[in-house]
Amino acid sequence: MLKLNVPGYKTLSLSFLVLDYNGTIACDGHLLPGLKDFLIELSQHLAIHILTADTFGGVKEELKGIPCEIVVIAKENQAQAKADHVRKLDEHKTVCIGNGRNDALMLKEAELGIAVIQTEGCAVDALLAADVVTQDIQEALNLLRHPLRLAATLRS
């Protein structure tokens, strides 16, 4: 669990990390370099769920050795499927990270939504639904590794 009191905002008590796959932690179906160790470290504090349509068919192989739950969703109604998964976990204990239009609902639903702007860009809907925006996934994950950075960004 990751617990953080953000002055003038709220206290975050996070148990789950929900990640979009392609565009967020992967590009063209391949896990981005350097993320495996980040995810293994964070799995000691947060239960990691990775949501994907597995467009390229290799998500299980790419994530081998990372303690996480891989959830393959249908190609239709992805936004709703992602939001439903967050609610099933408990949206009040969940941080989500994504970049696509189909991530906007889960970012909005989560206690903490982080949008990332990377190679694929970031959909405006995702950007507007997020609480925080970072330039890349490593910066987003570092906010969770160093939660006082979140407090500095979110406090009022």
C-alpha cells in the first residue's frame, strides 16, 4: 500500500496500480526499456494490473517475470472495460496510468489518474481526465516511488 497525505487535497491510500499497455508501458507491443525493474519494485507496494487488447499478441511474453495481473480486454468498448475493472478493484484505492482516449474513463474513475505523453502522444480526453500529467512512464512511476513529488504537485 502507498499512503500519502496531500495538504489541501486528500489522503491517498493506494493498493492498486492499473496500467494501459500499448502507448503507456509498451510501444508496438514491446515493453519499454528499463521498465521491468521499476514494475518489479512497485509490485512490492501495489498490486499491478495491466489492461490490454493484446493487439500484437505478445503481452504475456513481454511481461514475463513481472508480478502483475494481465487483463486482456475485447477490442470493442475498451474504455468501459477499463473503467469497470478499476471499479471492480476499488476506484478509491487505485492509481491508473494511460495515454489513450480509451484510458480517459479509468483515469477519471481512479483515485489518482496519471496521463503520460510519449511516442504515441496523449489523447486530449485522457489529458483532461488525469490528475497529473508526465512526459513519460518513467516519470509517472517515479511519482509512485517518491510520493512526496506527488504531494508537491497536487497540494493546494
